[in-house]
Amino acid sequence: MREPSKKDLKTLEWLLKRFDASEEWCEPYFDRAQRHYKLYRFGSGVSEADWPYVNRTRSRDILAFVEDTTALMVQTLFAQIPFFATEPRETEILTLKKEGIDPIKLADQVSKVLHHQVSHEDVEFFEEMIDFYKGGAMLGNSYLGVYPKWDRDGRYRLPLLKTHDFWNVLPIAGARRVTKSKGVFVREFMSVEDVQTLGKKGIFKNANKVRSPNESSSDNKWHERLLQDCGITAFEVDPDNVETIHYLSGGHVISFADRGVILRDSRGDVETPYPYDMPVVQYKYMPLPLEFFAMGIPEVLEHLQEDKNLIRSARRDNIDLVIQQIIKARQGADINYDLMNYSPGAIWPLENLNDVEPLVVPDVTQSSYQEEAQREHDMENALSFFGYARGMTPQHQEQPTTVMKLQQASMNRLDLAVKMAEFTTLQNIATRVVLLNRRYMEKDDWEAIVGEPDAGFYRLSEEQIRRFFMFKPMGSSVTHIKELRQQQIQAAMDMTVSIPPEATMSAHTPFKVDLFELLTTAYDAIDIKNADRILRKLSPEEVQGMQKQQQKEAFIKDLVVELETKEKKMETHKLLAETVKSYTGAVEDIATAYAKVKDVGVDIDANKIKAYEAKIKKMAAGRPSLGGGNGGATTT
């Protein structure tokens, strides 16, 4: 290893002193995590030499709790597709409109590109999320890096999501969390070929100085002195792998190999390699106030599981002693021990039957079962994760509603963990991916994904995107129980559909109901995965055709109504005409009869004649009008 320049040597000394302090600060947590990993993987962290019993049984409660917790969290967080939604921040919508940008349309485009990227099989988003959250449940902390990834043609299209090992992330000593740390060391082991490949791509500048084939032992004297000056005495170079450490701080990265070669230093670049301060996202399963390292499930259940292992092992030893009893033999008796075998039908030749007698060992299996049941209850109580929430059969009969309420009540602590995962890790991951798109994705690639011209994404700066938009996960943190979730969706649909249209416009804030989104959410809640085929979005041409058809149907409907109205008016006119005719005929008949009576000189009472005249006048004046002037009667 050749001696670097004075500038690089000074940088190395500064980095190694910080790294040594971080490694020393993290060492007790790393040692404890190794024991916790053994509890998860093997069921016990006690060595064989320290085990007090002949039999050794291992309970797998910690493994079961970790797997159940991971499954419930992942299924809850990613229960809805797409996984993320983009919403404009209300206080900035007007600002966007002043710039001529439609914030709703732009948010839809951002969501579409984000979903395209995280659902791509090359990103392996789901696999990384399982490792991410399972690592947190196991060891308390877990870390996921969000980095840019370039294709063979040198274009950025997909992000690189990489889960880091618990033992390979070292913060500056005393940090509370990654986002509050001045810097973070991320360690990885690479082959010499990989380092040289990155050197050819221009990412690493001193790749040829790593493992030079012509170097001699005298070339490494400076390196030994450097490590001693920095307090590092236990480091040995791995002959097969190159230890590469990346120091991340303020959006910059300094990479060095084998603690002696500076591979990359972005502090001199015009632009930081990342559009955010820290590419590493941290998840804490059970955080402790003001502490960097959180608690995982093995740390909570360690003593309870080891105690349960002891109880089971002691019970097995007790069973063996009851079945194969200890034999007490009189000292000095002439006994051939080779002939004394424990087997059905065995014969023991003895001169004196009192020479041998068994040692009676009481059976304690019943009390051990009670102790074991108590330990299981203590485990569930420590995690607030009871059998109802894990789908286990209840000890006694309960009503279905009671079981569902107990399930929901037992998940309060896990719901808190889900909310923390939603509003911290997932939001940070989505924000980092969107910012990478703004800096590195070409505009034509963006428009190819959204299928339309850019709505203003490339007119906004990275800082404006952070300010104007919020990226939130679509998973529900209300409950993981599918039946309750379906009931909630059904109640929401019933309430939404029952709202009259006029009420939406007369409200203090007018609104409209998007039935497409409502039905999509309902179908997803009842596990209908082909909702995109059932509810198919129409193309602009299809929408225009349907609008023309609706206008045509509305015109025909109005025409039919108009014709029906005219037909009714004609019938009315006809009836009125017949009525007028009948009135006219009656008046004429009465007038004729009156004239005849007068002609023949019949003596008629004057009062009757006057009554007839008044009746005729009244009938003539009350004839219905067919549109004549001034309300006067007209005849047909």
C-alpha cells in the first residue's frame, strides 16, 4: 500500500480517529446484538459448556414473535397499491398556481413515477422492506440506503435500495439518531475487481493503489504507524475482500479502503452526490428516549426465553429420572453391573435382593407446565402481543365480536410501531426517491412513464419539491384485521353514497366525491387485485365519445318530452272545444225553446222567464276560452 499525499494522509488521520471513537462507542451494542441474533436463530444464547442440564430444549418464541410482527407490519404498511400517494401542501397550492403549475396534476404524475420505480422488479423493493423491518424487530435498529443507480447507457431510471447490516453502520459517538448525527460511517466489503471497476467508471480515483501486486512489506510501515497513532491496533487486512468505509455527512461522501487509501472525496465537487443530507434511513422498533440504539424483541424476551428453556430442559431430565431411575447399590455387594440393563423383561441376578433398590424421584412435570404457561403469558405481556392478535386459538369460548375487539385492543403497541414506520421511514424513502428523480432522471424518461407532457416537475427546484409536496404511504395504520377493515370501508362507502349532490355544493367548502377512488379503495380492502380491470380509466377519445353520446341522448329525451307536452296540449284543446260546443248547444236549445214559448203565446210566469234569461247569460259568460282576446268566449 503506497503512502498517500499529505492532504489525503491528513484526511485519513481525521477519519480514522472519528471511526475509532465510533467503533469503541458501538462495541457493547454490537456484542449484545450478537447474542440477540443467536436467540432468534438458534433459540438460546447460552453456550453448551454453561448449560446446567443433561437435556437441552430450545423454545422458538422469539423467532415466532419476530416473524409475526414482521408479517403484520409489512402487510399493514403495503396493504394498498400503489404504496405511496403525493399530496400538495395546502399552504403552497396558491404559490404553485401563480407559477402556472397545476399541483393536483403534478402530484398525480409524481405518484405515477414513484409507483413505477418501487414496483419495478429490479429495485426489489418488497424484499428490501422485509429485511429492513425484520432487522429492526430482531436487533432494535435497521438501516436502508437510498442511492442513485445508472444503467449501462449512463442514464438514471431506477433507485438503488440497499439494506445495510446492523454491524456496518456506525454513527458519530453520542448521536441520537441518523438524521441528528454529524456523520455516519457505512462499512462494506468489496472484491478487488469491484473496486477497480468503479475506478474505471470514474467513481473511485485511487482504485489502482488498492492491493498493488508489486507492494512490499516496507511499503506498509506508514500504514502501521498511522493506525497506531489513531489508536487502532486490532485491524488486519483481509486478503480476499477490501474493507471499504463510506463517511456520509451533509450530502457528501468520503470513501476509503483498507483504512489507508482515499477512494472518493466529494467535498471538492460543485454539487453534492445526493440531493439530501443523509442517504441512510434508520428504523427503530422500540425506541428509547434520547438513545441511538433501540430495543428489539430478543432483548425484551431474552431472560424469559432462557428461563423457559431451563424449565423445559429440567422437565425432560425429570422424565428421564422417573423412567430410568437411579439405582442405589450396597457397597461391597457382589454385583455384576454389566448384567443390569434397563429393558423390558430384563433379569438381574442378585444374591441378596436388598443389595439394590431404586432412588425414588418425584414427578414434577405438572408444576413445570404451570411455570412454562406463566412464562408464555409474561412474554405476551412484555410485547403486548397476545394470542388473539396472532391468530391463536383462545383458551375458552368467546363471541366473535368479543374476539375482534380483543384483537384490536391487543394491537395498540404494534399500531404505534406502524405509525412510526409510516411517518418516518417510508416518508423519508419516498422523498429521497423523488429528489433523485429531479436531479438525475431525464425529462424524456419522465414523460415516457407518465404518458403525457411534464406538468411542471422540472420547473421546480429540489427545495421547492420538498416544500410544496408531501409523500405519504397509503397503508392503513388503523387496524390490520381484515374483517374490521372491510367493515370500516363499507361504512365509509355507505356514508359517502348517502350524501345528496346538492349538499356537496351548499357546504361551507364545496366538494365532489371521486367514486373511482372510493371503489378502488373498497376493492383493495376486500382483496380484489384486478380492480384496474374492473374499473378501467377511459382515454380522452373515449371520454369525448361518451360525452357526445350523452348529449345526443339528452337531446332526444328533451325532444320526446316536448312532443309529449304538445300532444297533451292538443288533447286539452280538443276537450275544451267539445266542452264549448256543448255549452253553445245548450244555450241555443234554451233560446229556441224560449222563443217557441213566446210565439205560441203561452202564458209563462215572468219570474220563470227572467230566470231562464239569467241562466242563459250566465252560461254564455262562463264558456271556456280557447285563446280569444280579453277573456271573451269564442266558439269553434
